[in-house]
Amino acid sequence: MTTAALPTGAVDGQDAGAGAADGQRVTDGPADGRGPATGPAAGQDLPTRSVNAFTRRLRELTGPALPFGAEELAALDAADAFPTAACRALDEAGLPRSYVPAEHGGDLADFTVVLRLLRAVSRIDLTVAAAHGKTYLGAVSTWIAGDDEAARRLGGRIADGEVVSCALTERDHGSDLLSGEVTARPAPGGGWLLDGEKWLINNVTRAGLVTVLARTDEEGGPRGFSLFLVDKARLEPGTWTSLPKVPTYGIRGADISGISFDAAHLPEDALIGAVGQGVEIIVKALHITRTCCAAMSLGAGDHALRLAADFAATHHDAGPGDAPGSAHDAPLARQPHIRRELGEATAGLLLAEATGLIAVRSLHSLTGEMSVISAVAKAYVPAQVDALVARLLQLLGPHGLLGPGDPHGQFAKAERDHRIIGIFDGSSLVNRNALIEQFPRIARGYRKGRADAEALAEAASPHTAPRPFRPAGLSLLSTSGCSVLAGLPAAVEALRARAADEVPARSLAPLLSLAERLLDATDRLHEAMATVRFTPRAVPGEAFDLAERYELCFAAAGALHLWLHGTTTTAADTTWLRGCLVKALTDLGEPVTAAETDVLDELTDLLLDGPPGTFVSLLDHLEANAS
Amino acid sequence: MITTTLADTVEETLGDPFDATNPHGFHALVDTAEGRRPFDAAPWHLPDGDPESVLHALRALHRRSPALAPAPPAGAPAATVVGASVGALDSALRITLRHLRSRHLYGAPASDLPALRTLLAGAYADLLLCDTLTTLAVRGTEPLPDRPGALAHAAEALAPRALQGAMDRLSVVMGSRFYIREGAHSSFQRLLYETQRALFGADRPVLDPEPVPLAALLAAPAVVGSADPVLLAAAPGLALTGSSRRVPQPGGAVQERLYEELVARYEAGTTFDHTRRPLPDRP
């Protein structure tokens, strides 16, 4: 098998398509791979065509007795068995090269591509995505802090299929990394001796290489820990042990286990970065990985929403007494409240996608703000997807979606699987706490209008190649705040200018009205954020409500930025953006009229009117050369 | 007069669910669900009685396992299963509180973190809300004479979402411990899974999408006389009557009061619902 599906690989002209008219159904990389995408961006840029080629390859592997067959994956899940064939197929398709930066010999030059590739895998099975994608988390510390030679060697091994894990957490300390008890002490004659146990680690038994955070100063503290890249093959037998697989609620086939070290000798060159830099490196690494987690949430959300929509479109609730043609003898999707819920779920997923897209692109252009943006992305995107999946389950479960209406239990599996995304790599609570700690700087930056307009435009233009990612630009705290929201007043002004110039007149007025309400809500939110006072460990519960509102404002502002940079002034489709703004304003508790919320039904049409197995995505509504 | 004799009998028969040697306890039930051992204890029975007594007896079973609990008797009020699920939320809260009190994060017990206390208080307020709605519905109370059926509607359409929402938020508080199917806290994931199916499974009634007149219901004398309106007003589940999907948690003095009450009942070994039944639990 070749690596033709890789981002720098094949170009498939079949993906070229015509531009979409207002409201036209468009898709992002059809999961079935049967038809061309028809959006304005389809076929216009190399990453899109490469992603679509990868998606088609996945489609070829999705069928009875194939690695991504629904029945096969369901059976593995029921048996708590690792999806070996699916992961091997991804290896053979060359996906590991996407985890290696181009400067270290791989294909990773644009995090947007990584997001789209992992999203495509997650649309089929989240266990496979979490198992395969973990290698990036395992390697990222070396990418950002290792020396060039170590990074080049690691890149080569990953390209050859090596699995890399990252062992941070311990049995009694969870997210509290500074309480870690695994130690590394200088070994007589050089190198390090590693002792202790890491637990609840994805892929740690399968991995050949493991990045380990260990205490190198007995006193601990922010400078008391260091990172090591442990090569199991180079450890003395008997100095390390794999701990048993832990059975989990979802992603049941994943290798969630642990590793124990007993005076395991590490060579000098196992150290990543300098002694004492471990926590700083890992916090910066998490800015990247927490952002990329959006890919898995978006894919799981796509999958669950597609299953729910197909179910609602094909199931009736007619009982024995309902005559054919009666009000009940119609697909569930035609019932007004179900139609509205599907539209709301679509809007929620589009808001999550806007957040994810802006966030991964900000890694390139707004690197210094990632302490804020990664926290928003990791808190908001999984929570939004959890919420929409829960609503769909509660709405359609009694109709059969939790039973016979769900072949192979795919919806139930997606629901179980996805709950892990909001837990690992820092939970929603941990990330909201990280956001709250930055409230004073964010509020100050907003008040002073500190937005990097050029970098923001780049983040909001997903069909253009981003500037190279510079790890050195990562910062533990954003000094300027957050350009996505600090740039909102200018975005609303730009929309106002478009509305003033538009022909025919007034078609942008409804959108402008929603955007102005968003700006007003954002202004008030930042005023409230500026008044929050707290001491460490005593963040008041009320601040978490402000954090949730901040995430909603960020998501809606992100959608507006994407629209402004991804549409031309003529014949611009406002449907999806109005849907996003209506959903965000409603969740913020801001006034929205009944007539405005009708746009959610239009989003339902986008969802239902396309061919089976396709997904609604902003990427297909954004033009490559609009701004 | 609340009748809990049947429930007390169930509790006495099934014993302390936290006892690892109890064949009806959480450890044994997880092992059974996981196929690690057969269910070798006596089958569970739901005693006969008046609807409200049956509700509480069923709640005593659901707080151990909704999946193993028998169905309500034919003719039982429709809100009975929803009301029984309050028992599952009771156990979920108890397991979460137990976990947080034993876990140290950032140098102190996790239960000291204000954000976690807020979420616990919110889940407790939701439990009180759902207990009130379902108990009165099973009792056949009509708090709004000019809107007959309003309370039953609230109990059957809103309470299931409120209960599940509270369980979901507690799962976030539990963090990775929620996700594990073995060990001390593994009953949490089983209770969540089984409650989800008990409330939204293929054999459950479809939720009526008509708006619930919750504000009027909570202000009605029959409801005010059954529960503290201040505590009910703090329930995050109230947000389900609106169109916003954000679920504000209790704050200020009412949050402190909810948390103190929750801990007091936990330490006293009584249920969190309004009956305050004594429990055999020794978490």
C-alpha cells in the first residue's frame, strides 16, 4: 500500500467542484467517498484534495470484513479488543507522517490538515482515532524542545510505524502534575534512573517509545520536573513492567494501561530539553494537543449527528392505530420539534467547527495566544458535542435510536466513546480554570483593542497555507489577550460596511443585527470578567459561568471571522452564520426572535437534503480566495 | 405522611451497597454486568403497596441498579420510573462525594475546590427538584387546578432530562475515574449507563415537547408545601424549560446551603431526597 493519501501526496482532480449557491448542500470529504464535494473550496487547494483522497481511502476500507467495517469495529468494542487492523491500515496509508513536522522529515506543515485527517477517522471510529493520534502527543515534546538530531530520529521511527505514548498522569494525582511521584535521579556513570508508576495512559503498553514526566528535584515545584523520551527496547529487562489494560466506559478497545519503572536506566540523550523544564514543555505541548483534540470531537459529532439524522429521516412513529397518511405516519424528521432540534444540533456542531478551525490555525499565526485559545477549544468543543449528542439521544432514544434503530450500536458507541474527549488531556473544568486565571489579561487586552489583525485574518482563512508553526512562539500565558474576541468590534464594523455597500440592499441586515447583539454581549462579558477576584485554589464557581459564556462568544466570533474572510461581497450565503449566531446568542441568554430562530430549520435542510453518509462542514462554505 | 416502610424493607434486604462482600453491593453488581461473575444473589422483588410506597421501594432498587430493578406494577403512575431514577442520582452523588473527599488535588481535598462544590450543589438541587415533581405526580397531586396534567407533564418530560443532565455533570466531576469499569468507583459508569436506558431507552415514552409551566408549578401551594422553594429555584434543571442550553449552577448563599445539606445527609447516612430515609450505606 502506498502513501498516496497523505497531505503532500496524491492530488485527485475528481474532487474539483463548482461553487455553491446560497444555501446549496455542500459536504466536506464525503465519508462514503463516492461523489465529489461541491463546495466553493472543493478541489481548489492541495490540502483539501489530499484530505479527500485520504477520506476515499478510508471509504475503501469501510465494509464487511474490512478494517473499518461497522460490524467488525462493533465486535472489537464488545470484546474490549484493540482495532489492530484499522490502525495498521492507517499506518499503511501513511497517516503517521502527518504527526511529524516537515522540518523533521514528515508531512506536517499545516495543523488544519491534521485536524481534517483525524476528523475523518473519528467520523468512523473514535477508538481508532484516539489510539492512532496519540503518537502525536507522545512526540510533541520532542518537536518543541528536543534537539534537531533527536527530532529527526524520532520522525524517522514514527514514519516507520513506531507508536509513541506520553505518560504524565499517576494513580493518585490525575491532572495535578506537580504532585507526580515518578522520579528520575542521576545514575552512577551517567544517565538517569527512573522509578515509579504512570497510570491510565493511552497506548503505553503498545508503544515502543514513551515520553515520561518525572520529578528531578525532590522539592518538586514548577522547575522540579523533567521530560524523558524512554525507548523501551533500550531498557534493561526487569527494570520496567507494563500494567494491565484498564477496562473503560468507551473507547473500549483502546490500550489504556500503565507502566512501572524500577531503577530503569536511561541514557543521557533521553532527556528532552533541559533539566527542570519538563512542566513548561508539557504545558506548551498541551496547548497544541488540546487544540487538536477538536478533530476527534468534530468527527464524533459528525458521526452521531449523521446517524441521528438518517434515523429521523427514515423512521416513523406511527402506532398500530395510525392509518397510513395520518399525521404520525411521516418521518420523525418532519415533526417540527425534531426538525428544530436537528437544526440546533447542526448549528452547535458548526460553532464547534468554527472554534476548532480558528484554534488549529492560530497555532501558526497567533501562537503566543494559545494559552487562551487552546483552553477555549478543549473546554468548548468536547462539551458542545457532548451536549448535542445528549440532546439527540434524549430526543430519539425512545423512538429506537438506543435500540433497534441503531445498527451495530454505532450511535451508542459514539456517545460512550466521545465522553473521554472532555476528560483526557485536561478536562473541561481544568481548561476553564486555565481560562479564568487569564481573565484579567484577556479583559485588559479586549478593552485596549489588542488584536493582531493580520494574524487573525490568516487564522480565519482555512483554505490558504498558513505561516510555518514556530514552537518558540508558545507562551505559558498570553500577554496580549485574545485576538479572536478583541478583533470582534472590527469584524462587526467590516460587516456593517458590507451591508452599507451591498446590492440588493438589506439582505445582510438580519445578519448584522445578530452580530451587533453578539458584540454587545461580548462587551458586557468582558466587563464582568474584569471584576472577578480570586486567589489560587479558590476560583469561585460563578467564574466558570463566565468562562462558558466566553467560549460561546469566541465560537460565534470565530464563525463571523471565517465568514468575513471566506465569502465575497456578492451572493454570500448567510444561512450557516445566522444559524451559528442564533444558537450562540440563545445559549448566552440574549434575546433572539422566533423569526430569527427559523434559520435552524434551514440548517436541518442542509443536513437532511444531502446524500447519505455526508456531513455539513464550514469548509465547504468558505471560498479559497475571498478576502 | 410519607410511606417508606417498603423502601426500608428493600434496604434491609439488600444491605450496604458499598460493602465489597455484599452480593447485592456495587462491587458484585459491576462484576455481574461485566460478566466476571454470575448474579448469584436472590432476585430482586418489588413489594406491593400504594403507588408512593412502591415509588420509594423502586428508588431503593434503582440506587443499586436500574437494569436489575423490576418494572413498576401494571397501572403504576407514568412518573414512577422517572421518580425511581432519583435513586440512581442519589448513588451517583454519594459516589462522587466519596471520591472527592478521599482525593487530594493541588495540596488539599478535592472537595474543597469551589467549582466542584458548586457542581455537587447543583446536582443535589436537581435531585430535590426531580424528587418533588415525581413524588407529587405519583401521588396524583394537581397543583394547578386550571391546568390539569401539568405536573405529570413536568415529571415525565422535564425530570428525565434534568436527572440525566445532573448525572452527566457529575461524570465530569469524577473525571477519569468515571470512565473506568473496575475498582472502587466503577459503579458510577454503570449507574449512568443504566439510568440513561431506563429514561430514554426504546421502550420509554417519547418526551412531550410542549412547554412545561414550571414557574407556575413551583409557585403553587401544593409544591411550596412539599419542598423549600429557595432550593428548588437553584436547580440547574430549571434551565431546561428555556431555549438556552447553558445550565447555570447555584451560587452564593443558596449554593453553600445546598452543599452543607448534602454533606450533612451524606454523613448522617440518609437519602438525599425529601424522605431522608436512613440507609445502610457505609461509604
